[in-house]
Amino acid sequence: MKLVTLNAYPSGRTGVLIDNEILDFGLASAFVPLAAWVPESMIVLLAGGAAGLDIIRRVIDDVRGRSADEQGAMRVARALQPYDDRVLLAPVPVPRMLLSHGRAYHSHSAGMRESYDPTEERDPSAFLKNANSIVGPGAAILVPPQCPDMIDLEVEFSVVFGADCHNIEEADALRYVAGYTLINDVSARDWVKHFRETGNPDLNRMGKQLPTFTPLGPVITTKDDIPDPNDVRIGSSINGRVMQDAHTSDLIHRVEWLIAYFAQWYKFRAGDILTTGSPGGNGFARKPPVFIKAGDTITVSAEGVGDLTNPVVAQASRTTAKISN
């Protein structure tokens, strides 16, 4: 299944893709009473676990079994509507935690010319991304006036949790996963030189925290539709030009291992997200570098999840805040 969050008042409403249409659970309840049991919040929906997902499957079966006239009435009421990512928010609009794994792929480590051997075993790194950087599919990536010239993209296949996950065994890791989604880890690369000279990663991480720098979506594909997260083709493009074309088999550490490793410290909960890092081919590593600019259209993609596309727009110049006494 492919779960979505529609851009509906006040903070989004859950839905699911049925073929090439979106079923809005909130509006569908007038036609399919069982849909009233589906929560409007994606986090609450995911926390319902297997039983909650089974209700959604029953709703889908009910809709598919309806007559053409009944389905037509649902379309008139917008309970069923054509798939259009412009009506979607990020599938988890405000996750409680978004943990971003870095230096994850052999190809990325080599392409960024890092000082260690990308084939050697080592502890992985990660950092938290703030929820205020998240936007959904179709939303604009804003080029900030304070650092407009070295904006890069990174496709990241990402885990969405469906249950509390802490201090677990690697063999059990996927039991805590509800599904998978995509993140574009947009990055201002202005501070990479400082990072390399000092070894201090803080400014490098800050360059990933700006508003709109975390497009997320377009869907959450439940794990039954992606049985092996270590066998997924992913990629990215700028204006149709392929930038990254890779496979999660190139990960230095398998997805299950990463989940268990980070769960030693973090307690993941339903709706939390762990990115699995980005492969080689990003703009900064190219010769000459290729950076994002206003007017571009950026797409990241993954087998089983689809395409996450966002336009790039110049942000208005800085404003001076006025603080009243």
C-alpha cells in the first residue's frame, strides 16, 4: 500500500492510493463506514500497527468492489480523486524525530574524497534534522539569500517506523518498520571546506537545516510492497538530467544493521524516520560541480516509492525583525 497525507485543514488528512487515484479516508467514510476507523493523523495511523493497516486493506477491497455508479459518486464527492502530488503534504508532516544517516554509501564516500577507505568497517554517523525544514511533494525548495550559490541535492531512501524501537536485535529490526519513503537532503555546501579543515561537522550539518531543505514523500510504501530494503534502485535528477543512479545494495551497512545500531541510543516511535544516506553522484562531487538554482526542477526517486519532485524558487531577501517592547 501507498499511504499519503492530503493537504486538508487543519493539519492534513490520511489517504491511500488505489491504482492511479487517492482515496481520502475522511471523505470516504460517508460511503465506506469502515473508513471512519482510519485516523486522520499519519502518526496515529502508523501506531495502529498491523491491525490498523488491515483495516485500510479492507477499505480498499470495499471500494474496489463497488459498482461504477458508486465509485462515480465517490469521485463527485472527492472521496476518490486523481493522483496529483500537488494536493499532498509530506506523508508525515511533522515527525517527532528525523535521524539522518551520513557517509552511508561506498560511492558517496569515494565521490566526496573523504580521508578514510570507504570499504572499511566503521561506526556510522548521523544527525537530527529539524521538522521545520520539511516540505511535501510539489512544494518549493527556497534558495536562501544568505547562501544561494552551492545548493546540492541528495536522494535518501528512508525508513518509517510503526512501533517503539529501542535496544533491539538486528534480526528483529524490520519488525518495527511500517514502510519506506523518500527524502531529498538538500544541502548548502558553503561550509564543506571549513568542515574538512577543522573536522568540525556542525556548520556542515547546519547547511542542511534551512526551511524547505527536507522534501519528504510522496508516499509511505508499506514494507510488504518492498520486501528487501537492501535491494532498491534510487536516483535523482535536475531538470531531467540524471545526477544519481544507484542501488541500496551499495550501502556500507545493511538497513537492518543501521536500525539496530542507532536504536542503541534513540527510541524510535511510530512516524519517526531514519534516512539511510545518499549515494554518489551529487552535484558537489562532480567536476565541475553542479548546483541547484532558482528555476530548476528537482526529482528524487526510488523503486516502489515513486518520484518526489519539487521546483526551486528564489527566496525573498532577508527581512529585519521588529521586536516591540
